[in-house]
Amino acid sequence: MIDFSGRHLGKHIILMAVRWYFAYALSYRDIEELLRERGIVVDHATINRWVVEFGPKLSSSFKKRKAAVNDSWRMDGVP
């Protein structure tokens, strides 16, 4: 489990900002603006630190839960 203790903002806000960065190819300043529209004031440099710190941890966490993919596949007979 990822430790979010000692952060000024909550776990859900941090995860949302990191997800936006990876899922939608937004800049840190774009994410800063989106959060500000929701009443959350955070600097783009802080978002960068979150992505650098929590991005690899989240990636490894997701890889552990990802279902195995079978290496065999079949193609329909298309002429």
C-alpha cells in the first residue's frame, strides 16, 4: 500500500492529479488549473513531485493486479 502520510492534501486529490497526468496527457499547469477550478490550490511543481514519487509506485501496484494474458491467439479466416 502506498503511504500518503505527511501530505497536506488528501490521498484522493493526489491520485486524481496523477491519473489526469498519465491518462489525458495534460501539462502540470493544466492540472493545476483544473484543481483550482474545483477549489483546490496547489502549485504545478507540487504536482510534478507527486507524479515523480507516486507514478512508479502506482504502476507497479497496477502490474501486480493485472490479469495474465494468454500468449495464444487465433485469427478468423478472412480471404
